[in-house]
Amino acid sequence: MLTKDSWFMKVSDKLKMRCLQELAHVKYVPALNLRTTEETHMVAEKLRQQRGQLNQEEFDAHYFNIVEEVNEFNDWCISEDSAWGIPIPFFTRVDTGEILIDSEIVSHVADIVRVHGSDAWFTFSIKDLLPSRYHSQVDKLQKGDQVFDVWFDNALTWNYVLNETDYHE
């Protein structure tokens, strides 16, 4: 099995708080579990006593608590090795494997994507994707091959395609 480096983002306390504030405005279907782990275990145990058993799927449905999940985040893997998605705008030096990415490159690629869409990463030349101050290095670089992890798309698209269903509230 081949392994590949991944991109991670440090999740600060400030970002966690912002996520929790935004989560408070989301309507969840089914309703979100806002119990603590201890409360959740007590509810699960009560159900287990009433019914004699509680399978893992039922327990997971009671256990999942997004608030605790967000609070436990320290690092978030933001990349995936996929054939499709929104590319992470980085380049690799062919001779050393060193990564080339900075705010100027990200801004330049973002400007191109705004006009031409995310496929520009795959169709534009390296020279076109780089700010002019990097043009002398073009022959020594290759485009990065990882995309941002788009868990929302990955988690829902397959179901929509297989069922060919329109999703409505």
C-alpha cells in the first residue's frame, strides 16, 4: 500500500468557537444530539435495559454529538487523494520534492479559478498558474495532485446518483 502526505490545518480555539456559533443556526434532520457523552451513555443504557439490547447503529445514533466532535478537533486533514475535486494550489520542485505554496500563489490561482472555474488547475499551464516572479522556475515544478477534502460532496453525491432522487425538505 502506498502512502501519501496529507495537508492539515491547525484548528484554533477561535475557529472552534466560530464553528459552534454557526452550528447553532443549522436545522438538523433528524435532530442533533446535544447531550454530553455521559448523558448519552445513560440514555443508551436505559434503552438497553428496556429492550434487552442496543445494537451499535442505534448507539451511534444516540452517541454522535457534533459539539463534542468540534471541541476535540486539534488538526483537520483538509486534503484527499482523489481524481476529482477542488485542487490545493501547490507545486512541487521535481528535483527536491520541496513544496512551493504561498499567499501570492494562492491568490493568483484563486483569481484564475474565479474567472475560469476549478478545471483551470488541470487545463492551464504551470506558467499560467504561477505569478510572474516564479516563471523562471516553471521547468523545475509540477502541479500538486491533491484536492481539498470535500466530505459533504463525498458523503451525499453517491446516494443522489444511485437513487436519482430529488432531495427536498
